[in-house]
Amino acid sequence: MDVLKLDSGYDAAFVEAVMNESGQDPFACYQCGNCTAGCPYTFVYDLPVHQIMRLLQAGHKGRILQSHSLWLCATCESCTTRCPNNIDVARIMDVLRHMAGREGMITEKQVKQFNDSFLDSVKKHGRVFEFGTLVKYIARSGRFWSDADLGPKVMRKGKIAPRPHDIKGKDEVARIFHSVLGDGKK
Amino acid sequence: MSPELSYAYYPGCSGLSTSKDYEISTRAVCRALGIKLQEIPDWSCCGSTPAHTVDHVFSAALSARNLSLAEQMGSDTVITPCPSCLTNLKVAAHRMEQEPAFQQEVNRHLQEPCVNTVQVKSVLQALIQDLGPEAIAKQVEKPLSGLKIAPYYGCIMNRPPEVMDFDDPENPVAMDEILRGLGAEVLPYPLKVECCGASYGVARKDVVMQLSGKLLDLADSLGADAIATACPLCQMNLDLRQDQINAALKRSFRLPVFYYTQLMGLAFGLEEKDLLLNKLNVPAGPALAKMQQAAEAAAEQDAQTKEQ
């Protein structure tokens, strides 16, 4: 069992940044556990979402940002919808994930590799090219066999477009990437 | 008939690829119902989940480019079949409305600023609220009598309620109402809004096996002949990955997973080219044959009653 000292290690700058970026007040949480009870992902989380909320109140930046849970939250909005104190918990999870990404603390590499492959495709074509995204993800992750069985199914039925649909304004879309995220950062 | 309904239309990227069946059947059903869809010219990707996991201004800017294009069309409402597109467009519009500084920041990254005057709706919302269930039921030529359907909405069509502002966030009924109007038997399905595993199918397949497996298990144990869905990603996880789920969980599900628009088209008597049922991985044939048998048995019983 993990024992956490809640009366030490409070990172005030971290808590303030989360509050600013999410527009939420984590101290409104009274640990009822409703978020965790409804979260479909608790079975793969290392920290259930109500514990992330508690650690956030305690300002334990390190423990939060190194959790796998941040990268396994699908933003299904169950926690946000069911929070009796109207905390947008999913938005807090998203903001924590932004921070973990910025600090290079990526505990689920394949999830990040998939997201990056997806965004690379949008940046290049203006619309996501699903087939290209998969090829890039496989090249990045080296996971050649995980969905090999789907290949014939998808091909036989023409379920996936073999070519990208480049839009006229693709440079305009690429500019959004550069302008918000800066070059090379994602 | 009510004045013609006309919308700016945002198909979403998967509609050009893995959910072409959803896209084609959505357009066909709208055509049959006299709803005009004007595709947003040169629309771009909303960024889906990957964008908002990186940065919220970034995600909103990708969406706002499309809202701005819809404004330039002179349209007041944009509709989309895809819940992921819907969420991104709605979250962007909602936050720009709530926080003027956020809107300014988003617009700083756009070629044409977004004034944020366009309302965003799902195709489902337009069908049920603007057109209404009676007009849909009127179009039915071949009722889906005898087909038992588990209605599955997916997690983000209605949540969070403050943003999505449509139907009930825990027990949505819009699709139930449409399907019932088509003559189908709609089962009470308690996991209507439970997440299917979303885009983790590629990177963390194990997660999707468990979550989508649970959805199939419930539908199966309720005696469903099929599942109806409104989301491309849910459909892919439940249908295309059904064999993987069977292998992972040692089960033998054979549940066809339709887009609700395919079922509408089927009941409207539309042709295969408008339905693309052949795109389904788990074939629809057995469920539809069972429905046919039930209809014939009912007709026979009807005839016998008349003779007596």
C-alpha cells in the first residue's frame, strides 16, 4: 500500500496552474467517490480519479503527473456529468495530461504515439487520413501484429479510404499547429 | 409539411473512410425526409480526441475554423453525424461564448475569425427536434417489426449536459423514439452512455476488449438481435473488433451493429447503395431474416384472423 504524507510536499505553483488552466476549483471536491464509481477506466488506472483529485488538493505534482491514469482517461465525461459539486473533472484530467506532456512525463507511450500520428496526418492533409495514421503509428510503435487480423476485413470491404483527402486550406490548418503549439511541439 | 429544413453540414473525416456507411445513409435518410444538407466547403478536421489532449486553444481553433466557414455560408446551424466532431465543435463554441478572452485567443490563430453565431447540433437532434418523430414514422414503408434492438448512444453525445444541451445525459431517448417509430422493439439498455473504449482500440486494445465486451454482453443477455449506434468509433469497436473481443473474452457474440441511419433507411425502403449494409463486419443477414420471418408469421396470423 502507498502511504502518502498529505501534510508535506504541497506544490502551490502547480495547484494554481491547474486551477488557472482548467478554470476549476479542486477544493470543492469532498471525496464522495462518485467519479471513480462511474469511471469505466478504473480497472486500468493506477490512481482512481477521486485519488487524483485528493492528491491535487494536497499539491502532489510528481505523483499525479507520473500516473498512467492521465493517459488512459478517454474524456467520456462520466465524472464531470456525475460530480455533485459540478467540478469538470474530465477537464482537470485533460489539463493534467497537458502538463505531463509538456514535462515529457508520458507513461503510456503508445497512446501518445497514436495521438501524434493522428495529428501529424491532420497537419499534413487538413483532414485525418486514417490509413496513413495507422501506418505511421505502426512504424513509430513497432506494433506490427496487434491489429493484423483487421487488415483483410477492412480491405475486403473497402472500409478504409486508401488515399488522403487533402483540402485546399491545408496550409491554413498547418498554420494553426505552428501558431498554437510552436514548431515541433505537440 | 413544415418549411424546408436546411443546415450547414459537417461530415467529419471518418465519414470519408471507416464510417462511409454512416455518411451515405445519413445523407440518404435526410434526402428522403426533405432535409437539405449543405456541406461546409473545404471543412477541416476537428482534431478529435488527440487535439484536446494536447491543448484546449489548439483544439478549439481547429473546430472554430469550421464554425467560421459555416458563418461565411450564412448558415445559422451546423449539424454533424459524428459525436466526436459534435463535442469538439460544441465545446469550442461553448467556451468561446463563456470566455471572451478565450475566443480572442482562438481567433488569433485563425485566418478568418469566428464570430460564434452558429448553433451546433447532431443530426439526431435535428431529426428528433426539428423534424419530429411523426414525420419520420410517416416515411416508413417496411417496418422493422420483430427486430429487437439495444440502443447505444456512446459516452459523449449527451455529456456533459451543460455543453451538449440535448436529451437526458444518463438515459437519452431520442434514438429509442426514432427506432420505435420504425416499428422495431427497443430494449431497455442500461449501458446506453457507457464508454466503449473509444480510440484506445489501436494503442490499448485490451481496454476496448473489456469495455466493448461488456456492452456486447449486456445486449446479448437482453436478447437483442442487433445494436444501434450513432457513433463511428463505437460502431468500429463493437463491429469490426467483435471477433477480437470474442477471442479475448472467449465468447461467441454475433451481434450486427447498425448505424441508426441505416435502420431508418431500411425501414424507408431505401436501396443497398444508400445503406451500405455490406460494410458491416458482422453480417446483418440473420437478424434481418429473423425480422422477415416474424413479419410473415404476423401477416399469416392476420390473414387467419380475417378468415374466421
